Amino acid sequence: MSEKKKTGRRKTQEFKLDGSEIIKKIQELIHQGNIRRIIIKNEEGKTLIEIPLLLGLVGAALAPVLAAVGAIGALVAKLTIIVEKTEE
């Protein structure tokens, strides 16, 4: 399930998923290329982690970030991912 909101030149998209699906979804989103920031929230709406993505952030630089996201996914059953994209 996703929801889109437009805010100026940036667009946000929201995904609600189980903790076990989070790594796969974030990797998929990063490969899309136009992601500016990823925010992960718990069921109550509390922000757990906010990940700013720079244009050059790829490969080995993402490993620590994905490890942290995996740990969060293991601890929390339901998560919301908010993705901020730049519009083309």
C-alpha cells in the first residue's frame, strides 16, 4: 500500500510493511535513483531512523545503513517507510 503527496519539487511516498520486508524494499527504492531521504517510523508514528541519501552513496557506503535498518526490522513488527523523491 502506498500513498503519494506532492510538496513543491519533492514528492513523498509512504509504504506500510512488516519488519522482515524492510531491507528488500529499501534496496529496491535506492536502485530507483531519485530518492533524497528515507524515514522509518513505527506503528505509533514515532521516527526510528531518518536516512538522507546523497547522489554518491552506493555499494559499501550503504552497508552500515542497511545493517541498522535490518536491526530495526528485526525488533519492530509493523513499519512505515516514508520516501522523499525529487521530481523530474
